[in-house]
Amino acid sequence: MNWDQFEGKWKQMKGSVREQWGKLTDDDMDRIGGKKEQLVGKLQERYGIAKEVAETQAEEWWTKFHSTTKPSTTQV
């Protein structure tokens, strides 16, 4: 999965995003709508951080989220 698929999986990911960034409101989540740039912008706004920092945080979250939601390929 890549960032292009982020928008399509948004409803599934909203809970994880809210856990990571509790200052984001329900309204923020609706406006983000699964768009990376919107997420980065809201992180900047709510947390008062630079764009580069927000992008790094978003990328780190995405990597962690993606690695924990991959289906297992091992067979029992």
C-alpha cells in the first residue's frame, strides 16, 4: 500500500490517526479525507510544527501503520 491508497482506506485508518494525533478534531478528520497534504497541513496547524516535521511524522506513522496491518504471509 502506498499514499495513493491512503484515501481509499481512510475510514479504516481514522482511529489510528486520532490515537496518534489527539488534537485533531472530528471536523479535521472530515476535511483531511485521506489526503496526505491535508493531514500534513492539519498537523502543522494543530501542533504548531514546521511542514517538514509534519511530513516526517506522517511518513513515520504511515510506515508503522502499514507494517502492522499487512496480512500475514506465513502459513500454519
